[in-house]
Amino acid sequence: MPTAALDGIELPYQDTGTGPPVVLVMGTGSTGRAWHLHQVPALVDAGYRAVTFDNRGLPPNETPPGGVTFATMAEDTARLIEHLDLGPCRIVGHSMGVNIVAQLLLTRPELATQAVLVAGRARVDPFGAALNRAERDLYDQRVQLPDSYRAMVTALRNLAPATLRDPEAVRNWLEVFMYSPQPTGPGPRAQLDLDDHEDLRPAYAAITTPALCVGFADDLVVPPGATRELADTLPAARYTEINDCGHFGYLERPTEVNAAMLDFFDGCEA
């Protein structure tokens, strides 16, 4: 995987396809490879160029200069866009990646033409704050959960009831979660801190980039109402909701997610 030298860090990225560029920003603890199962092929098939990368906090940038913040990750994204001469371009973010994209839209709006904000929020609800605190406590106390239990909890947290009721689907998902490596070290821990942020609605009200906010009907991590509220906060945003999927809706219902993204892109000139 190539890397881009960006002000003291080496940012791993993947650049696939040709055509109008789309930069995809992943959420807490996840690498850019998560986009390659469904979203990158759909974008390339539709004639786009898809660029993914691993946020700071993940190897090889676990203790980067400037720390792990929305601002530094947004600047990394901006520098990668400039490094690859992509701008202005379309940008997609999931979960924490939504806040990174939003920060970029505030500080470098000239780099973006459209944004798709998937399972994002401007403020954290009480249950979300409790969930974030529990994750940090597990991490800080160095609790090692059995792989089978960790897989089950991950499924309950991130998948929809419809998926959990499907015997074949749930077996496949549990196998994936069982054998997926878990991020460790100071960088992923710093990313966890960002999930418990202040109310960002006053800042986000200044974002004027056209945006599509995509909520997932059964999302426990970022409830769809929070994503709808985000859309209501952004002056040039609209909201769509996808049924029968949880926080991993972009993997559970990729056909619907990809269709919403591509329809939004096709509806505006970039």
C-alpha cells in the first residue's frame, strides 16, 4: 500500500479507478479497507475514482505529532486531497469519519463539492456517552474478552435485529467478528476519546457544502434521530434512512447505501 508523507506522518492510502474522485473517511478503530468490500467497487463501476486511507491513530501513526483530534485528522484528509491533486472532490464519512469530514468542510470548504455523511451526529446522547465510557473503561482496565463473547457483543451493538434473526447471516458475521483483529495501543485509545465530544451543532450550522445524511433505522451506536438532527443542522443537507440495518449498515445493506450515495452524486454537478 502506498503512503503519503504529510507533515510528519506517513499516511497509508489506496487509490482505485479513474474519473471524478471520491475520498472515503472511516470511523473509530477501522482502516480504509472497510470501504473496499462494497463501496469502492460500486464507485469504480459507476465511473468514479475512490481514495481510501487509514486515519492517524492507526499504524504506522499511533502517536503522531499534533495528536489525534478531529482537527488533525481533517487536516490529514485535506493534505491527502492536495497531495493527490483530487480537489475539489466528493467526500464520504462514516461515524467518527463524519466528524472528520465536517471539520474539513468548516476549515477547507474549497476542497469539497459534496459530502455523504453516514451514521453521523453532532452531539452525543446519554446512551451513546455511556457506551463510549464503557468502551474506554474496558480498554483502560485491559480487560481481555473471550473472542466468542466479543464477537457476540459486536454483533448486538452493530447489526440490526433482522440480520440477527437470519441464521446464515449471523453465522457469517460472528465468524468475521471472531477473527477480526482488534486495534490496540495509544492511537485507537485516543480515537475512542473523540466519540465523547461536545455539542457541535453551533459549529456545523456554518457548513454550506451540499450533503446527504444517511441514517440506519436500527443503529444503537448513532441512532437515526441523531443523523436526522445532523441533517437539520446543516443548511444544505437532506436526510435519508435505510431500514433493517444497524451501525454497520454500509456493510449490512450496501446496495441501498450505495444507491443513495450514487443518486446524490448524480443529482448534482461537481
